[in-house]
Amino acid sequence: LGDRYSRVVDAATFERLMAYDPLGVGLVLARGPSGEVEASSPPFAGSSAARAGIRQGDVVVAVNGIPFAKESIFNVMDKVSRADAPSVVLTMRRPATEAAPESAWEETLDRARVSVREDKVESGVTPGSSGTRVGYLRLRNFGARSAVDIREALTRVHEQGADSLVLDLRGNPGGSFPAAIEIAALFLDADAVATRVQSPKGGESLIRVPASAAGGVEATGGKAREPLAVLVDGGSASASEVLAAALRGNCRAVLVGAPTYGKAAVQGVFGLPNREAVALTVAKYSGPAGTQIANGLLPDAQGPESAIARAAAAVGISQDLSPKDYARVDFKAAQRAMDRTCRPAESW
């Protein structure tokens, strides 16, 4: 196929990937170029969505009567998760084709339970230099609830008096692409370009921060506005790079650490009858201003680790940091470096 990221996914790994299904019905949702929420890939084999005949490209108008036109994806998913009902009602629409007119219907689907979540956020606040208080958030991968977890962690560190933030994406291999966009929306203004996506047909789409996702951090009047540093290393890939590029490309955050992995690919996971799956690249992405990610994102400054730890980070071996390590992030030096190279959106 000429694609180093395409691969067969064994049954056990495929089951773990189901953790990125926010509804538990076998669908991965994302906003398309029109802003509507779509099934971004075919339903997982054997899932309730597959049994119901839902297809890639079908539009999900609402979930349990909650319309996506008025709510962000992660807000809707949070409400569904908290209700923890055994089934969910989807309001669906299938666009017209040459062979069939547009159709609309409701589908009640049974939800599968995911027993293990790996996308929880570790957070805290530690004293920094000159009387500052540094709030740190570590995300180890991107799952269906990652944006909700980041939002809740932001609220906690704000309540503890954080006046600067560190988002730790070291060693994070990625996961849910929509989650990266939803997390970016907690820091960026509505309608800001989060990333550029190139399809196999050669077209390019701008993925913008949706207005419905802008907000949710009440302690700062709807947005997290504090100085922000994103920690990255050679193990930060895929959705981690989408998020890092979105924040750095909009001059919202400095990148600190080591160059990232360089996986500029969005993959769809397609279920097979034998319970395995195949992962295929369905699009490639770049930063908001067209910054290439394929060779990795370069940091603005070194991380707070020791020289040995930095050498390990450069090859993707991440070590846990202590609160004191987060306090040593040099925001001012990184900001000066970013100011020399970051291009504001009006200059793109």
C-alpha cells in the first residue's frame, strides 16, 4: 500500500480500541467539513451500529434528543456517559446519493460496557518561581472522554490557584482524533483553525474549533487563558501532534521537550469478520498554518528533565516527572523562542 502505518490489528488490540467509541455502540464520531457530526469510519464489526446498518458518512443529528448543533461532541458524550443507560437513541440522517434520496430515522442501539479506561488525566498544582503556581495535567492517550477529563482537571487546578499551565503529552501515542480537537477548543477561540486535513483525493479541509465546544472552564470565564506549555518528546504522536500543533500554530502554547514522532496520519479502523481489524490511513494532517508534522514538531525549549532523561525522551522513552519538575519549566525562555517564529493567524 505504500503506507508504513497501515496494519492488521489483532483481536485483543481491537477490543482496546473500542475504548475510543464514546457511545459504546461501535461508532467513532467526528465533525465533517460541513460541521455536522458523522460516523467517521465504518462501524466496528459485530457492534450494535453495524447490526443496524449504519454506514460511514451517516450524519448523527442528535443523541437521546440532544442535538449536536447546540452541543459539542464531548458535552453530549459526557451526558450519555453519566446517564449510563443500557441503550441510546440516535437521530440519524443519510445524505442523498444518485441511487437514493435523503433519508432520516431514529435508531435505538444497545450500548457495550468498556471496563477499563486508559485516558484519565493526572493533575495537580505546585509552587513555581517568583510566587507562581503551576498547574500540570498529564494525558497518556486520547480516548472518548479525554476532553471531559481535561476540562474537569482544569477546573480542579484553577480552584487550587494555578496561574500557569503545563500539559504533558510526553509518551502519548495518540488515539481519538476528535478528542484532540475538543481539547484544543478548551484553549482556543471559536472558529480558530485547529488543523488542516488532506484527503487521498487531494483536497484540503480546514478543521476549526466549533463554537459549541468553546467554553466549559467556568473558572476563567469560559476559556483557559493562563500561560501554557505543552511537554512533548519522541513518543508524542498522532493526536498528540494534532493538539500540540493546534496550540503552537495559534501562538497559544509553547512546546517544551524533544522533537515529536512525526506521524501526520489519520487512520480509520475497519473491523473484520474474524474479530480482528485493519488500520488504514484515510487522511493526512498539518498544522493550522500548514506546518508539516511528518518529520516531527520541534520544541521551543528543552524540558525540565535531567540530561539523561532528555536523551531518553528524544527516542521516545518518557519518565514520570515530579511536581517540582513541572515547576522548573521555563515559560519565559520558551515564550521568547516562540515569539521569534510563531506566525499569527492573520498572516497565514
